[in-house]
Amino acid sequence: MKQIYFLFFLVIIVNSCLNSNKKNSEDKLIKELDQGEKNAIEYKKRINNGITNYNTWNYNKLIEEASFITSSAADSTFLCVALKYINKAIFIDNNKLEAFNIKFQILCELGEYKNAIVVLRKIISLRKYNEQTFLIQGLLYEKMGINDSAQLMYQKSFDAVNKELKLSPTINDQIYRAIIMNFIYGNEAAKKEIEDIIIKNPQNIYAKRIQERVINNFDRKKFIEENIPTIGVTKLE
């Protein structure tokens, strides 16, 4: 009989604990939802305030608010607001790389790839090293189906990184060249390149990671999608 009572009370205790854990989880979820709603309200207030006052902001304030939106917005309406801010900042000073980088990101998110390429050309004029910029431009062209221009940009990227390797060779540039080779010489050439790098630098974790995650299982379409942020649809005339 004592054993039966013991089991009975054990079941009560276990159920009590389960119900308590469930209630705690529910309370936590409710708090998180409440906080999320509060954050959303504050976010919209900040956006609305900006729409009213952004013409009075200086360059740094415009950059700050545009960065705030692009780092947290997935809504095209808010991204268009950020684009207004960044265009105003560029009007104030059109020789700052930071503003054009943010504008490029916004245009990609909106699917405005043609305009993004125009911005990339400005970025190229402001930057000293452009191997990555050329690659991104190639990816944009390929996404739009303009394959001849894409291949031209991949070759420019390859030539630029080779130039850097002659001036000041680094392992990161060697790895980058291996990635670009996928687009010019094919995946087998890229595999051989990364294997040679790893043989010469067996302790380099980054090279091994790129070999495993990018080159050995290279998926061209996936690579393009992952390196061009977008929530929109490509707009072609």
C-alpha cells in the first residue's frame, strides 16, 4: 500500500513539474511576443520620424539610419525609405565608399540588379582593390542571364587577384583565386588549385573549409544566390 501511495504522489509531482515547465515556456513566449510588438512599434516610429525629418539630417545621420534599416528590414517599403536616406547622403558627398556600399546592398535586396551594377562601377572607381567587386558584378550579370558580360567580369576578377599575388602574395588571395577558377576553368581546375594550396599549407583551416563547403561540392546557382542578397524579383527592361 505504501508503494502505491508513493507512486501516486510521484505521478502528481511529475505532472506538477511538467505543468510548471509548460507554464514557464508559455510565459516566456508571451514576453518575447510582447517585446517583439514593442520593438516593431518603436521601429515604425523611428521610420516615420525619419521620413518626416531626413532632409534636415547630416551625412553621418543619414548613413546611421540607412544602416539601421538595412540591417533589420526585410520589407521592401522600409528598404525604399533607406534608399531615400542613402541617396540624400550621396548628394551631400558622392565620394564616400560607405554610402555606395549600402546603396548597392539595398538595390540587391530590392532585385534592382541593373541599378546595382551602376553603383558597382562607382565603387570600382573608389576602391584600390577590386577583384571581389568584379566577381560580384559577374554574379549579377549571370543572375540576369547576361552570360558574356558575366564571363568578362570573372576574367577581370581573376586577372586582378593574379596581379595582387605577384605584388604581395597571401593565402587568402590564393584561396580566392581557386574559387574564381570555378567560373573560368571549371570545377576540376578549382579542386586541383585548392588541393595544392592545402598541401603547401596543411594547417590552414580556412582553406580546408572552402574546399569542403564551396569547391568540392560546387553549386553554381547556389553560390550566386548566397552571394547576392535579394528579397525582390530581377527587374529587366
